[in-house]
Amino acid sequence: MALLPESRWTRLKAGSGHWGGGSRSEAQRYTVSDKSFAGDWFQSRTEQAQVIDSVQSTRGRIELKPGPGSPPVISSTLAAPLERLFYIDAGGKYWVTPGGVTTGVEVSLTEATHGDFVEWRKDAVSMLPGDQRKDLATAGERSFFYASSSDARAGNVDTLDSIDWQSDRVFLYGPLAQ
């Protein structure tokens, strides 16, 4: 069992106990092994927000097709379609898909600018909590792709059907396989 880390989403802070003073024993807790939760998760009727992070094993990937020249061609073996994908090549040049990326379909990228990428990234990470949004605000590593999807198969973690998620978009990034 572990305490949830302090963030804008946890109502009780380190050393504050239950609404000030005392120990941390009343803070929100979770146990991964049996998916149990304890503590003051849903206090009163205030609006709540939860973020679930998980590492999920998959063989899915975005692949850069071999071959010389420009423009680069990619294909996806991910289980879900992607809305849009940006790629920054080893030379720092920006590329973008003209539309979505469908599983198993090769897509030729078109040239993009740093400004195009920054504008898209700002919108793509807007659904993330502030600390993660801040971490990705400067994302732009060479030889990496950046994409988003609103399809649950893109990496959403299964939760109870009774939870009504307001947003279930996924932000994906990483190196391209070759």
C-alpha cells in the first residue's frame, strides 16, 4: 500500500492528516495488487479528477519505412488509429501526417514547421495535468514521433464502468522503430 503523491488532485497533503494536523494515515491510498482504494477519495460533492498511469506491454509500434529520400513514410501496428502524428527527424526537420494514421496503412509525411508542432502539441497535451503538461511543453526530441488518439485501444487503462471519464485522449511519443 502506498500514499498517492502530492499533486493538485490529492486533497490531503503530506503531514496534514485529515484536514490539518496529525499524521498521514487518512490520505488517499491504493494497493496495486488487489486494486483496492482507501481514504477520503470522494469528499463531499466537489469535482474530482484522477489520473491513471500505467505501463502496458505491447508489440505495437510506429515504424519508419526504410529507404532513401524524402518524405519519410511510416506505418503503425498500434491497435488504435492515431488522430495526427508529428515526427522530428535526426536532422531536426519536422514532418506531419496529412491526416490520421490507420493501423497497417503506410503514410507519407509532409513537411511541417516548428510552429506547427508547437501549436499542435499545446492542444494535444491540454488534457493532461499541469505537471505532465509542463514536462511535455518542451518535448521535441530528434528521431521521436508525437501523436494523440481518442480511441480507448491506444493505451487507456481499464477502470470501472461506473466511472464517467470526461476525457479519454491518449498522448503517445517515443522513438520510431526502423
